[in-house]
Amino acid sequence: MKNWKDIQEEIRTSREPLKEGSWDEMSSMLRGNTLGRKWLWGLLLIPLFLGLGTWGYLNRKPSVTEPQIEKTSPVKAGATENRELPATQTGVKRPKNVVNEDTEMIARTGGTDHQSPDASLPGPGNTKQENIKERDFSESTGHFQGEGNLQWTAKGIATLNLPENPQLSLKDLSGSGETNPDSIFHRTNTAKPGRWEIRVFVGPTISLNTRKYDPEEGKTHKQFDQANDNAVIPGLGWDAGAELRYRVWKSFRLSSGLGINKVVTRNQYDYTVNEIPVIDSATGNILAYIPVNSAQRVTQGSNNIYNFINIPVSLYYEKPLMGRWTFTAEAIHHTSILLSQSSYKLNSTTLEVNREEREELNNMINAFQLRLGLRYRVGSNFYLAVEPSYRAYYQDVFKDSHVSWKPRDFSISLSGIVKLY
């Protein structure tokens, strides 16, 4: 279809009457332009209305319902009224004991005779505000209505409509003769923690360099000690896992779980080779050394990484401190299974830095760990803890009898503990 500019150009340059189809094209073009403008305005107005509606919704004022407080008239000071109880047809007897003696608001019996029908209600300043005798009894509600705020029930329970007086407080209005605040107020949670708890932890570790070499006589390069001096330094790894603990006796728990430990040390080899050894192919012994024309300097920096799965078994102790704080101590035995490794070693004969093979390493080693902790109770059964620890493996990583490495590491873990009730 032609556009509007083509039609205008055809009208201007036309010397003959326009074709019948030209007027149809013009009409279609005009309708299309009008329809396009309507769609354009519609697309512009839709987000405008949506934005105004969203703004109005977010800035609406929530309706606030004023609380309705029913005020009761305070006890009038100095008001005294004695009204004899009419002959009752219900046979309800006046209670002997009005309120427990350990409450802050007490209806005391007059004199030393606990059978006396007179009772007084102390107000602020220990002044008697109303002397009460037997009051009207309502058969519909089962209450003796006293003057002011005091009511007697047929079961011997005194109830009060307290005035707005901050000096008055109510602890217990039971007339049963025994103090039972839990019958009115919320009970204190006295449930003892259960025997189970779950611990999840993660933290960094610093692995020490504890490698020791016992060079084999006749197969060790005379520059080996120089090349290996301070060549391996501590590295930064991490430790994480989850444990399930069971309380066996008082503050002692047994624990086990699963963890991952990444042991890392770093190589920083920097030495010079002045002589090349001549090695006997049959025995591997060094026969002689050949001096080199120019010394060869060897520098190499790399990480030794060993990934273990740990299965811990531990004895755990906790000692509550003041407030929400608790001190903990734990002795742990680890069985560590080697998952993977990427490491290097210095060849004691040729002074070459070679990659270690998995076959040279033990797949399972054991360790012990001592962990202390200080934890803080965040919720009723949730704790956060900071726990420094020291771990030492008492079996060698290497199978080679001339190399000994029993890893040692320090770590500090952030733990989350959930006690199960």
C-alpha cells in the first residue's frame, strides 16, 4: 500500500483525474493514521493511570479506630454506707475469706473476728475509702453488689472494677484460700530443654607447615636443605559442617555429624641450582655432580590443597553464665577421608618441583580437636556462638617414610544452635 507522502506527490504531479483506487488508498491511509494515534494515546494513558492508582494505594491513610474505654467512677473517699442485707431467699452465705492476704489490694475483715460482716478497702495512702457490710445480692448474676467497685460472688470471689489509679495493682483475687497467680496471668515457660540440639557451623582455618623430611642417604641433593628452607608456609582454608547433639547427663552431651575441611598450605620455592647430579639408574643413588656454566634459579609459588570429609564424635559441655550467655567446651575425635588434592613437592634428588600423585597419600587419617565457645541466646531455643578451636592429626598424610606431615590448624567458627524441646 502507498504511504501518505506518495499519494500527496501523485496528486500534485497528476495532470489527469485521479484513479478510483487512489481515493480508496487515501481513505485507508487516513483511517490507519487515526487508528494509530488512538493506540498511541492508549498506550501512553494506561501506564499513567496505573501509576496514579499505585501512588494512591501506597499513600492511603489507614483507618484508625479509636479504642473505647469504659470508665468507672472512682471510689469516693470518706463515703460510708451501712445497709443491712435483707432476708435472702436463695440461702447463699457470705464468704468468710474475702481475698488472699498476699495481694496488693486486700479486702480486710474488720477487727480480729474473721466472721465480722464489716470489710474495708484501702485506697492510695493507706486510707480507708469505704466500709462495706453485706451488699445487695443479684439472683440473676449471682453477685453481691457493693458500693463503688467491689462485687462479691456467691462462690466467695471478690471482683473489682479498678478505677484509673496508677497506684492500684491487682495480683490475685482468688478467694480459694491459696495463691494461684497462674490462674489469672500468663504462665511462665518452665519447660526444660530437651535432650537434642542441632548445630551448624562454618569458619576459616589456618593450616600450619609441619612437614618434616628424613632424606635418604646417597639419594639426596647436597643443596636440598637450602632449597627447602622455609619453602612451605601456612595457608588459609575453611571448615564447615552440621552436628546432632544428645544430652546424656546434666550439662554433658554426645555429638556426631558430618563436616568438610579444606587444608591449605602455600609453596614459595626460591633457590639456585649450581650443580647437576649424576644418578645411578639401577639404585637411584647420586654418583657425582656436574657444575653448570650458569646457575639456574628456580622460583615457584603454588597452593597445596587437601579436601577431607570429617566424621566427628565428641563430648560436649556447657556452663550457663550470667544472662543469656553460655560457656562451652568440646573434645572431638575426627575420622577424615581424603576426597581430593592438588599439591606439589620438592624432589630431594633432582631439586625439581613435581606434582604429587594421589597414590602417594593415605586415603584416611585421624585427628583430635579441642573447641571452646561463647554463645548467646537469641530466642527461646536458638543460639549464636563464636567457637575457636585447635586440631591436630596424629597420622601422616604421606605414605613415604622419608616425608612426614601431620597437619595442624587453628580455626574460629560461627555457629547456629537450635535446641529441640
